[in-house]
Amino acid sequence: MPLLVLINRLDQLAGLAKSIPRIAQTLMERFWPGRLTLVLEAGPRLPSRLTAGTGKIGIRLAAHPVAQALAEAVGRPITGTSANLSGGAGCRQIAELDPRIARQVGLILDGGPLKGGVGSTVVDVTGEAPVVIREGEVSKPEILAVVRSA
């Protein structure tokens, strides 16, 4: 599966996406940071491991202060994923982390308790009209309202 890329500044979009469609800009202005992952056409220099060979990349402006600080400290975009096995519920605190995941990683960064619940909404903006791939914190009607007003 493609990996999510987290940015902590809009200028980090350069090179990640071929272009930023107008509707993507509008959605960013309304819902970023956090809550919304935009699927864009991947920049030509991105490794296929990030895109899983799709030619697309999911990008979100990080809202969580630890993710923001980590991206800032690294000085570039970072990959991110939920801390769960595929199809399983995400954890809200380290104590809930599946031991199978813990055994396979070199570092666990405890950012404190997370709010949990539904994840970000994922919207593909690579076609004629935006497509809601996964409805999360931002409802489909909210997305459609912004699209109609743009």
C-alpha cells in the first residue's frame, strides 16, 4: 500500500507532487493542518516504494505537535502510518500497541495519548472531480460543500 507523507510546512510540497490542482489548494486552505489527506500525482523523483507503483502520493499537513516537531527536526517530509496491523484498530496510547508491531520497529516515540476515533479523510484530487476514498474526520458532505463553492 502507498505510504502517507507528512509535511509540516506547505513549501515541503515541492517535489512531492507533480502539481497542486486548484481544488486541492482550496481543500488545503479549509482543512489543513490535519484531518485531511490529499492524494496527488506523485513527483517524478519519488521512489515507487512510497507510491506502491500507483504514481500517486497521499500528503497531509501534520496537526499533531509531535509529528510537526519530528518533521521539523528532520528538516523534510516524513512518512507516517497508523500504529496498527492492516484492518485492525489503531492504538491511542503505547500500552495498546500490538506487540507484533513493537517487535518489528527500531524505535517507538511516545507522543502521549492520542484522541483516537476515525482517521483523516482521504480525497483523491488527481482526476476531473475529487473522489472521497475514505471518509474520516471530515465528512463527505463537508468536502462536497467546499468543492461546490470553489
